[in-house]
Amino acid sequence: MTDPGNSVANAVGAERSLGQLVASATAEMSALVHDEIALAKAELRQDVRRGAIGGVAISIAGVFALFSLPVLSFAAAYGIHNLGLGLAWSFLIVGVAFLLLAGLLALLAVTKFKKVKPPEKSIASAKQTAAVLQGVKPHPRPAQDKVAV
């Protein structure tokens, strides 16, 4: 059997002082903020990587589009001599090939840019933390601390 007096002594011993409670709350808030920052950094790293891949793809697409101009000129000159094709066919074949490649890279870039999103997990976690903190009520002070108006 349990001694009722002993359980009361355990309950009183289990209570923590105000300083201990404040220190514990401060440590937990600090850990929470650090975890929130780490989550935001991880999400932003992913989005920066996706954005960088999209940026590289669009840059390569631009380079190919620029390279198509001199290549089209050379294709026209050599096409007439080697293949016997007309000038228009030489421009058309090489120009369409490079523009298709540039279009595919631009499409890749657009899909990568669309995947860049705000750090949703960090935002949701911060909103949840704010909601919890708004629900916390301060401990009422004793009547002697109140000032009569």
C-alpha cells in the first residue's frame, strides 16, 4: 500500500521553482528556434539547387540560340557545295535542330523553376508555434502586486 503522507511529500518535491521553470522554457524555446532555422535552411538549399539547375539550363538554351546564328550561316555555305541543297533548306535544317534543342532546355528550365516553392514546412511549423504561444496564459499574480487605480 501507499502511504498518503509520502505521496504528498513526493508531489511537493516534484514541483520546480520559478527560476527552474523559466530556465527550462528558455532552453526549450531556444532549441525550437534553432530547429526552425535548420529546417528553413534545408528547404532553402533544395530550392536554391533547383533554381540553379533551371538557371544553368536557360543559360545553355541561350547559348545554343546564339550559336545557331553562325552555324546556320556555315550550314548554308557548305550545304550548297557539298549536298547540292538550296540555301533555304540548309538554313532550315540546322536552324530547326538548334531551336528544338533550345526549346527543350527552356522547357526543362521552366519545370525546374516551377518546383521552387516557399519553405512550406518552416512556415507551417512557425504558424503552429505562434498558435501555441498565443494560447499560453500568464500565471496570475497575487493580489498584493496589483495597483489600485
